[in-house]
Amino acid sequence: MGFSSYFEKASFHYYKLIPMKLFWCKLYQITHYQQAVDSAGYIKLIGVEYMFTKISIVSIPVKNQGASRKFYTEVLGCKVVEELPFGPTANWIRLEFPGVETKIVLVTWFPQMQPGSVQGLVLITNEIAKTHAELKKRGLTISEIAKKPYGQEASFSDLDGNGWVLQQPA
């Protein structure tokens, strides 16, 4: 049931609640206001649960974990969170970008994920010109900054061709 049909069929009691429903939904960033309203039309403020809460790890397929570890730590500034043996020929190398919640893992063990097959990963920055200059100074080959309707961005690839976008939203 869409907003307009819900509003038109609502009783006087619901007319009073609808602005409040929309306020709480906006406050809690709920895109479908019905998710925050129970069957009687009252606002659910407690116990809003989601099936998923975050993306914890993104696998980055690479050929050489050692060379990629060096690139991600020395050029992009990642920190090694964890490095453990993972099978006879690989390591579990989990990295983090300082200030970013999602971690990355440099993987070699997924046959369907060929090195360089991940594209379009977006790193958000508040100061694209400063970040762009620092990455170039560290030896990264990165495109020039382009202005887009949604902000500014520049793109680059890691050693294996996995594609990244550096972006500053408008």
C-alpha cells in the first residue's frame, strides 16, 4: 500500500499520526514508513531490527598476496588487521583503511574470482584534492579528478587491475 492510498483511507486518528510517522521514519532513515508502523498504525520506536547490519569484509582477488599487501599498506595506507596461514599456499590477510568500517581480504583461493575481476569499489574522502595528491606522491597511477553531478571522483587500479574509485560526494 503506497503512501497516498494509505493516507486517503486513513481515519482522522491516522491523519494526526502520519506526519509523526514520516518524521520518525526520516529520523531513523527508514525508506518505507510502513516498516516503522505496526498494524494498528502506531509507531514502533523500539526493536527495529534489520536482517543485515553491515558489510564486514570484501574479498579482493590478487595474484601475489605479498606484493598486494605491500601495495595496499604502503601506497593506499591500509593497516594489517590480521595475517594468518590459510591453507598450504595462502595467507588470510585482512586489511583496513583507517576510518573505514569495512575490511578487505586479499584472496587467491576463489577460482571464480580472477585477479583484477573486482571493479567499482568506492572509497569516500572529505578532501579529494588532498587525498589525490598524497596518493600520487606515494606512486599511485590515478586519473585526474573529474566533476560529476554527484560529486568529484578519480579512478585507479591495484597491481592486478581491481578497479577503485576515489570519491568526494557533493
